[in-house]
Amino acid sequence: MNNDANAMHTLTIDLGKRSYPIMIGSDLISNADTFKPFINGKVMVVTNDTIAPLYLDKILAALHQHEPASVVLPDGESHKQLQTLDAIYAALLERRFDRGCTLLALGGGVIGDMTGFAAASYQRGVNFIQVPTTLLAQVDSSVGGKTGVNHALGKNMIGAFHQPVAVVADMSTLQSLSDRELKAGLAEVIKHGFILDGQFFGWLETNMSALLARDEKAIAYAVKRSCEIKAEIVIADEHEHGVRALLNFGHTFGHAIEAAMGYGNWLHGEAISAGMVMALNMSKRMGKITEHDQKRGIALLAAAGLPIQPPTSIDAETFLDYMGRDKKVTSGQMRLVLLEKIGQAFVTDANIDQLMNTLNAEYPPA
């Protein structure tokens, strides 16, 4: 691969007539040509009050020929709810946006998920473009068409599959990320190594310090390889009937942490990191991964500055209650993604005894 961070790389999510590109490069949002092929009518840019002062004027300028409008939502996972969606619908209706319009999600995973769900449901479906501005969104939530909002009783329980018409991953937007948000994004990058690519996992072990230092070439490669892995899985299983479930490694545990702690108190990537440690623990208990691989996994998450211990305030019964509400529960049976080895994941029905042992295990802090 060409590691030139300034070169634009384009990957394709091949879904027949609904195929779309993932464009990865620098300063893409300032270029009108980036968006022109994907817009036929009016554009509504949806963003939040953190991102708007940084990038909204820049993207509105690039979209000027498309009569752009914008709606600015409050920032944070706690606002990822049905009530917040009404601001998007109201802005579209007040400006008489029709079915030929395009929504553009400018922000992290929360904005992307809410904008996508608004696009899926407004006038029974309009186009949208993902412009993810966080590492986590660039490598995970912007790709694959999962959209939705949270409910107090469960994460992403209200939503739809609705593919974007394009994903624009502008590396330059990552420079405004806080260190905490950068580390949270690395959790999903590491997840891709865990589930499908042991060689990439080894690359992450070698290059973690460069990623934390925001080395442009290292981050560009991490984003590109993560998107390649996710693209491969989404193409094979768009609606999560099979292999796509592997992307949920650590997520059943992690979503329970997010819901139990109150959305936004733990960032998504932080909760997924602790969830992956718990999944490693259960994989080892089931005689799958070796102790060496378990320690490697925990060590890499710790090196990324991510939590390797679930919140001690959540007892096993509370954990189990929230996990039982997860979307992956089918006909009352909880499904978990575990590891055979680093780079090879599998889906299994949860063994309640092994699960309770995992929930009651001691997880020493880093």
C-alpha cells in the first residue's frame, strides 16, 4: 500500500445498485468535487455544536451550488434519542425539502447514526452522505448502513439499515480530536485486528505509539485497513444474518456498560475496550484462546490508553439484565462473539455458567 497520508484512497462497498465509495484523504470537505456526484437536489447538513464551529462553514462553502441548509444538534451520546431527531425533521419540513434531497452527516458516530435514521425515515427514505469527523466513526459507524438512536433501556434499539451514497473520511478533521476521543476510536481499530486480521493486530502492536502521536501515515493506514476489513464483512452480510455479527466482538458487554453507566459517561470505544477484555476472559474460560493471546490483547488495549477493567459499580446481575436486552438476543438466546485466536472470531450461544463466571471475574486495573 502507498502510505502517503495526502493521497486519496477510494474503497467500494459493493452492494449492486446501492454500492458506494469510501473516500479517504486530507482536505476532502473543502472540495466541491468531493460531493458533486452524489447530490441532485437540496442538501441539509446535520452536525453538532462541537463540530459546527470547526467545519460547518467550510462544508457549506463547498456545497454552495446545492442550496445547503444546516441543523446543529447538541453534542453527546445522551442526546442520541428520538426527541433529538425531531429537530432534523422540523428543519427539513420547514424548508420544504422533498424526496430528492440529501442529508449530510458531519460529525462522529452519534451524528452519523441519527442522520442516517432521519434519512431512512424522512418521506420513507432519502439519500445521505457520511462525513465522519472522529476516528471511531471513520473506521466503524459510518460504514455499513446501521442507523438509529438509543432508548433508556438499550443502545441502538430503534433504527434501520440505510446505506449512505458515499462516505467521506477526511483525515484533516482528526486533528481536532481530543486525546480521549482518539483513544476511543482506536478500540474499534484494534477490534478489526482481533476478529479478522492477526497481521494487522501485530502492526498495531508495533505502531501504537505512532498512532497515539497522531502520525499521519500511521493513522491513514489504520483507517484504510479498518475500512477494508469492514467493507469485506458488510459486502458478505449486509443485514447481519451471519459473518457481520463478528463486528460485535466486545459489544454485548460494552453496550451493557454504556447503558448501565448512563450514555456518555463512558465513550463507546472505552466501553467496547472493557467489553473486549471480558470477551477475551470468556474465550479463555471456554478453552479457546491461549493465555498468551489473552495477555497480548489486554496489553495492546492498555498500550492504547483504553480501559481494561469494567466498572466495578456494575454487579453481575445488572450486567446480565442489560445484556439480555441487547439486539443480538434471538428467541431469548444470547449470542456472543468470542475468539479462537487473535485474528479469528466466532459466534456462539452464551453458556450461562461461563458467562456468570466472566461477569464475576476480577479484572485488575492497568
